Amino acid sequence: MTQSDWRDFPALQQPTYPDQEELHAAVARLRALPPLVTSWEIEALKAQLAEAASGKRLLLQGGDCAESFDECSSDAIAGKLKVLLQMSLVMVHGTRRPVVRVGRFAGQYAKPRSKDTETKDGVELPCYRGDNVNGPAFTPEDRTPNPWRLVKGHERAALTLNFIRSLIDGGFADLHHPEYWNLGFVADSPNADRYLQIVEEIQDSISFMETIAGRHLGQTDRVDFFTSHEGLHLEAEAALTREVPRRDGLWNLSTHLPWIGKRTNDPDGAHVRYFATIRNPVAVKIGDDTEPDRLRRIMDILHPDDEPGRLVLVHRFGVQSVNEGLERLIECVQADGRQVVWVCDPMHGNTVTTASGRKTRHFDDILGEVERSIGVHERMGTHFGGVHFELTGEDVTECTGGARNLSENDLERAYRSQVDPRLNREQALEIALLVANRISKK
């Protein structure tokens, strides 16, 4: 397929712009802007994902449900990076496997919606589809899709990536000083003793190895970190799809790991056909409505050569359905014979609505789906490749349960998400501890 062939297929979840000429102008501006990532970074991620597919690594993917332009700040970015680094530290220590760190940020500005419009007090307006498309306020001005938001989103993503790279290159992730990763809450956390024990054990291990080697271990002062977002807005994704010198094919240079959502994973749809044209590793969300024939067709289109690290299957079933549903799809892939990275998204299948109308998720359901997924892979003889969480580095109250046993009443205290509920920083660290403990008992 060529880069433009996807336009011959139906494209779902695309915004309707009132002025097509403005859209073309904004997309042309995007095409002229520098890329956000490089092809060699993408290849490095693909190599690590190939190891995750064979059970030698674990993928930790996490971040906001939908990023906000207004929250592109140093504190918010550093907070998300810190909690992901903390989680990866716990998982490396507990599982004795390297962790592939992928953030759901620097581009997660578009969201699919179940309806095109919503009505309040008799007024009907377009649904909020993320800051790349429109604004969250229920006004005609905010809700009318504006294509120049795509350019603003590119700028925000570039600022985010620049700050992340500066933090990592500057020693923010230095394993010699994991105490720098604390977020302030650790001292009051029910898991504080276990976390501090892990920190001390890692420091002791590094000190021992450097004493034996007689030198500083340079690879411990920085980590690889990659970005991801849902490749939903096809005009924006195509605008950042480029050829690069001395490499074959097309590369989506807006992110390292773009994914296809569950609402747009139709093999006869434009999203799957666009993703077939790029050399990036790609992820696809699958679940209880993904029939084996559909999955086989997705693999035929996106993973025809069985390239190591190319395809990540992110399964989201819900805690009650994961055993039967995951077994069915694993059997399909086993019969096909291709190798994929199996990743559990325990968030989306466990969303419930409270009596007051708040969307939430219970910690026990999230943990339960991960643990049951690990059990299915054990029984099927396949590799559990990792986890995909919606989380934040802030002290929000959006998911119930966890060590502090947050209740529905607690949700009103600090519910900040514009779309879906996220694990807060303490719940995220707690689930990393419990998942690492479960994997280590295999």
C-alpha cells in the first residue's frame, strides 16, 4: 500500500470541520514542521518489543486518558514521568526483567467517542474529542472543531518531549539516586516500607557491582523512554508520516508507538490500512467483540512478515470476561503462528458509572484483570508481555479502592479527568508492586 491508499477506506471517529480549506491549510502547516521522534529511536523500541514478545522484557505503558493543552507544565510532565519510573523500578526489581518504558503522552490529544454530539438543556453540540479537535467547555465556540488545534497539539507535544529528554539526559532517572524519584506521598503510603526496601536493595546492588568492576556503571544513570498515542486523527498522523534518509519505507514520526483503538480496528477501515503503511511498531486494542477471523485479518494486514517487535496486541476485556475472551484470541494467534506482544489494558473493560453519574474504576477489578491475564498466559504457554494503564502523577481521586480504600464519596474531592478515570500516583505504585509480585510467583 502507498501512504494515501487509506483514503479509499471508511474512516471512523474523524471530526467534522466546518471549513475544509482551513483543515487543508492546518495540515499543510503540520507537514512543514519538524518531526517529534526519529526512525532510529523507533527501531530501538521495536528491538525491545521483540524481546518482550519472547518473554525477555516487560512493557510498561501509561499516562493520561487524554492530555490537556492547559496541563503542559513542568510539574505535570515530571509527575507522570516520575510515577512511570517508580513503577518500572519496582517491576524490574520484582520480576528481574528489563522494562520497556512507554508514556501515553506527548501527543495523546484526541479521543474516540460513542456519539458525535451531546445535548444539555435542549442544546445539542459536538462531543469533546480531545484538545487536538475541540475544547471541553459546553459552548459553540469550544465544541466546534478547529483544525489549527492540530498545530498547537504538535507544539505542546514537542515541548513535552523536549522536557522529558532533558530530565532523562540530566540524570533524573539515575539509579544511583532512586530516592530522587519520590513524590512526597511515599512517606505516608501504606506501601512505604516495601518501596523503601526496594530502593535500598537497588542502591546496594549497584554499589556492589561498581565495587567489583572498579568503575562507575554508566548505563545506570539514564533510561530509554518512548512515547505513544492513539493514532486516531488520520490527517494529523499522515502529515507527520515521512521518508527518512538511508532507510526504506514510511515512518510515523509523531510518536514511537502509535496504536489503533477498539472502535477503529476494522481491517476494512482506514485506520488499519494507514497503519499498514508505516514502519513503526504498532499496537491494536482488542476485546470481547474481536472475533478470531477479524484478528487474523488484522494480523495479515499489519503483521504480514512476522517482523519481531512489530505488533502489540493490547487486550481489554474486563475482569469477568478476560479468562474466556483472552484464551480464545490466544488460540487464534497460536494457530496462525505469528509472534506478537501480549499486553493487558485492565482499565477500559472495568469502567462503571456511580449513582451520581461519575465514571470510575475499582482498583480490585483493575488488579484482578491483570492477574487473571497472567494466569491465562501461564496456562496457554504464552508470554505475558506487559501492562497498559491510564494514570497520573497527581493525587487525584478518580478510581476507587486501593490501599487507602477510596470510596465513591472520595471521588468528589479531586476528580479532574475530562474523559476517563485514572489511577493516582499511589494506586499506580501499589499496582506495580502487586503485579511484579504476581509475575515473580509464576
